Amino acid sequence: MKHPLAVIYFSKDRAMQLHASLTSFQRYATNYAVSDVFVLFQTDEYQYQYDNLCEEFKTVFFIKETELTKQVHEILTHYKAVLFVVDDTLFYRKFDLAACTDYLLQHSKVLGFSLRLGRNINISHVHNCDINPPVFEKTKDGFLTYKWFGKHREFCYPIEVSSSIYRTTDINKFLLEVKGNPGHIEGQFSRKSKLFKNSHPYLSCLENSVAFSVPVNVVRSETRCPRGRSYPISIKELASKFDDGLRINIDPPIETINGCHVEVRYRFQ
């Protein structure tokens, strides 16, 4: 183990969106060097695009998905903490990755450190409704913490795979019970999260979120998350633009980010 934190990306057929996510992570995550970054990817026809990314992001480990949970489990045995990220996540504010990780590791009653939550989160894209925020306590480190059990919508969803940090000891105990894709992993975590309500009753986050998912398309038909309500764009269209040498502009309008999932219109450069 060279670093305490493993960053594990899940990606399928979305090299364009993965490029944007990796680029935004490297731009906004200060103390980026505390982590080793892995991409577990699956693709049928876009292997060459992932090969392209492998050449561009030379410090990132690209691993073809075979037995997903076993592969994740093997990675996590070498690290103290893990940040899970999906390929349609964008980071959009500066944050100290090392400080977030250290805070989690030093506070045993905190289950996770969410990068997608904060005081600015007041809507749920998934449920198409407003969110009732929890009562936050501000720590001496400047972070926010709250009791997650029984809270509303995304604030009561403590273990997820889009942009949150967890101790590997908490995650690995459930991984090998799961068969299937990242959605199945998250579903298992969601079902098991109630087991932590007494031992790990708190979730931490920053004053304002620093990451959000952009649900403009979907690669797994069983997902419940609505997509493409306002700015749909297909995997095929994005792949074509990638082949043309275009890339997503990663500068979203910050004032419009008020959910963990926010549709923004992709701009290309």
C-alpha cells in the first residue's frame, strides 16, 4: 500500500464521461497524491477509447471488469479507505481529499464522508421532489456532520458508489455477498446500512457539495434513476464525438448545483 486511499471508478461504455470525471477529479481534488486511482471498466465496442484514456491518464490503473466484486475486494485489502466514483460524476469545487479521508479514519462513529452532500442540496432528482435537510453540526475541522438514520431522501442513503469515502473494513465485509454490477453493489450496501445505525450513526460532508452525477443517459437498464429529462444524449453520440477529438467542458454553472444528481447540458471543446 503506497497510499491510504483507493479511488475506484466504475465505468461502462462511457469513455467520454469518464474522461470528464477523471479530469475534474484531478483539477479539484487537492492532495490528489494521497490516493491510487483505479478504473474498473466494461465495454463491448469501445475498448479502443479506453485504451486512449489509458495513454492519457498514465497514473490511473485501468482494469477490465471480469468478476467485479472480487476485483474490488482484492484492491481494498491494500488500503484503509475507498472513494467510489461512477463515470458520470463531475467534481466542481476545490476540496482537500487528504483532509476528508483523515477525518473519516479518525472518527469511528462516522460511517462515510460524502462529497455529494452539503447545505446546498435541497432537491432529489431521483424522486423529483424537494429534500428536507438534516440538522448539521459543524466540526472544528470545518466539516459538517449529522445523524443519517431516518433522514430524508439522499441524506438517509449513507452508502453509495457515486462519490463518497468509506473505511475499507466496513465495505469489504459485504462485498463478496454481492454478484453483479455496481448497481447491485450499491443495492446491497443500502440494505445493509441499517446495521450501522448504532455503531456508525454519523455521516460527514463539506459545507457545500463538491461532486454530482449527470444523469443524461444510462448503461444499465435496471437502474431506477431517471435520465435525460432535459438534456438527453446517447452513449453512441458521445462515442462519436470522442472519436472526433471532442471532450466535455468540465466547468458547470456552480449556482445550479443543488442535488446529488443534476442534469446539465454538456458543452464540448
